[in-house]
Amino acid sequence: MRRFIDLHLRPRSREELELMLGKALWLGYRGVAVAGDQPKGNLEAPEGLDIVSRIDLKPRTAGALKASLRRVRTLYVVVAVECRSKAVARQAARDHRVDVVYFPPGSGLWFDDAEARLAAQSGCAYEINLVDLLTLIEDGRLRGLRRVAEGIQNAWRRGVPVILSSGASEPLEMREPRGLASLLTLLDIDLEDALEMVSTNPQGIIERNRRKLSGEYAAPGVRVIGQGGGVDAR
């Protein structure tokens, strides 16, 4: 049985957040990442729903991104970067401290092969948000939709995980996971592949980063095991 996760909720208030958490559980999600400036470690999750903290960095330059990453990496389970320039996109894709990159529809950018090659080496994932897809569909931006599909193919070709999230700011923007995944069939993506993007792939990011933050992680491919401080090289 799949464990569905919405890796990108961005509520505008505490009241909306509480409504969105309840709706996420009702829709069939078992985990969500909540974006915000403050880590959400003190949130009380509805029973059966796992909540992780997330921050969306929106740097204007590669240097600003690196400065932000030094400040926030250990504070959040998921660190995402909104890419509005190629310089930021390339730096984010190559930096192992970044978990997710995404491209807002107004940026005119997409996840190209150069970024996919960098992300494959750093462990970064490519994220698609429902709210952005709907904007492209409603505005009839066929070129933008083709670029999303091209980004998915670039990611797959290089072995980069693709994440499908709602990007919701309010409960009305949320969708049940299978309905969310079915939208990608418009881009000729197989439904089973799309379901991986809303279950296995986001779960992998959460599990990996929780190990890192717990102190079990020593270096890429090396995990601390046992109380004696031994290491397991993978």
C-alpha cells in the first residue's frame, strides 16, 4: 500500500494550516511538509498524519542562496529552492544541502539537462506543484506545459527523483493523491509513475533527511551505527 505525502503546503495563517492538516488526512495523505519561515516542530499533528518542516528559499543570486543554506540547513527537514534564474537553478541543483528545486510558471525556466546532471550528483529532486500546473493549463500556456514534461524526461534520464506536490496555500487548492497524479497523464506520464512522485519519492527525502538531522549521517554514503560510533559505508 502506498503512503501518500504532500511535500508542499504553504498556508498563510495558523487557522488555514489547521484546516489543511485535517483535510490532508481526510484526502488520504499520511505525511505533509509545511513551508514557512519558522520550523513547525511544535505543531500537534492529527493522529495518523506525519508533519515535517520545510522552507522555500527564493534567492536572487547564487551567492545569496549559499548564504541562506548555511543558516537554515539544520533547521528544516526539507529545504527547497524556487528558481527564477539559471544561475540560482544551477547552484541549487549542484548543492547537496538542497533537497528540492521548482520553477514557478512566470519564470520562463524549466529543469534542463544541465541541471538534471548536477542534481543527479547532489541528490536534489525536481518538484512540480499542482497550483503551477493549473496556472499553465488555465492560461493555455502549452509551451510551459511542454517544458514541464521536458523537465520530467530530463530528470528520468539522469536518475533524478521527481516530486509531485499540491503547493497549496488554502484547503481549496488541495487534491486527493490519485487525482493529483492523474493530472500528469495530460503530459503523457503513466499514472503509476505519477503515483511514485506523490509517495515513494517524497518519502525518500524525508527519511534521508531525518537520518541526517538525527546524527546518524556522517558523509554521503556513510551512516553512523550503534552507540560505539561505528560507520556503515554504503
